[in-house]
Amino acid sequence: MFKPLLLFGVLALLPAMSQADEPDAIEKATNPLHLSTSVALQDYYTPELYGSDRHLNDTLFRATVPVAAGDWVPVPQILRITVPLATRPQPGGYSTGLGDINLFDIFLLKQDGVKIGVGPLITASSAARDELGSGKWQAGLSAIAIKSTPQWMAGTLVQWQKSFAGDEARRDVETATFQPIVIYKLPKGWYVRTSGIWTWDRESDDYYIPVGLGGGRAWKAGNKVVSAFIEPQWTVAHKGDGVPEFTLFAGISIVM
């Protein structure tokens, strides 16, 4: 798990960029539809769950690769793979290992004004142990819309997926998520952000709605952009036990 407060303190000691560099660096670091290759390490630490005194942790290793428009596909694509290292409570302790790997492919259908992308997603039944994943292969769709200005970036990522194969002894899976994303750009590469993922389990009808408020900083490192952030997230509405009550979300990324 990250040491997010220490990470955030280190950011303040970094040299400031020129004013001309600041908006471009923040845009590259935070816009999920920016056509740049990136790698990221993110962590969701949930110390409080409804109806439980246990905690959860998910460390995400994430890579994003753009694909230029070509003869077969006339629009750009954005491929994103997420490999989770999950920690889940078990009787007498906790279990940590590889979780379910997710891949989605966004087709960037509109690039001017409000950018819009749509595409398929798949989640593999790759968890190292039963408690670390769903035991099911899942497929679905992603849709994202982003509007960016020199001061703001705002949009949303919507995803739906449903199980289609896997361990027959495990329950079926169908989930829908809605992620509002808002970035407010500040001087010297700083930004304020919110990006809580609203999650609805369509099989159990449980749900939770987190609202986050955090901050981060982007800076140039040679010809790359590095960004780091921390975002506490509080659940403001929920149904069901075992869903997050409070989560600390933090991450660092490198954009090529």
C-alpha cells in the first residue's frame, strides 16, 4: 500500500514548471482520452466497510496505449489494461494476490469539443485464489465523454459488464459503474480532483456512491510528464454490507 501523505509532501518540494507548460502537463496526466502512452500505479485502501471491522486494499498496475486510426479502424483507439493486486479478509487474517485482470478498448468517435469514446471491455477470471476475484469471465461495454478547457476538465466514464463463463459454483456477476471525473487546474502544475466510482451490483441490488475530493501535481521530467495525487473518498449513499464506507485513493503515473 502507498504512503500517500509522504508522497504528497514530496510533490511540494519539486520545482515549478513554466506557466506555458502547466495546462498541457495536467491535461496529459489527467485526461483519460488523451492519445498518449502511460503507465500508472494506483492504490485503493478501504479501512472502513459497512457492517464489518475488516479492511480491503487494491493496488492497480495500469498501462494505456493509443492506437492510430488506420484502414481497418478509421478512428483512434485507446487500449487500457489493469492488473490488480488484491487484499481481502479471511478467517484469521488476510489474503493477498493477483486479482481479476481487466482490459478495455475505447474507440474515440468524436475528438472536437466534447470528446466521446465507446468500446468493449473484458475481465478475466485470473485471480490467484477464490477470495481475490469473482471466479467468472465478464464482458461488457465502456462509454466515456470528456470536455476540457484551460481551467477545467469534466466528464464521466460509464461501464457495464456481465459474466458469461467461469466457475459454475460461483454466483453470476453483473455490475454497472458510473464515474464522474472533474479536474480543476491550478498554477505550478497543481490540480484539484474528484473521481469516485459509483458501483451497482445488479445481481444483489447492492450499491454505493462515493464522493471524493483530493489534489495532485503534474510536472515535466525530460520529455515525459509525471503526476501524483491523493483523493479521500466518502460514501454518501449505499445499500448492503461489505461495501466501502471510506476509501483513500492515491496514484502516480508517467505519460510518454
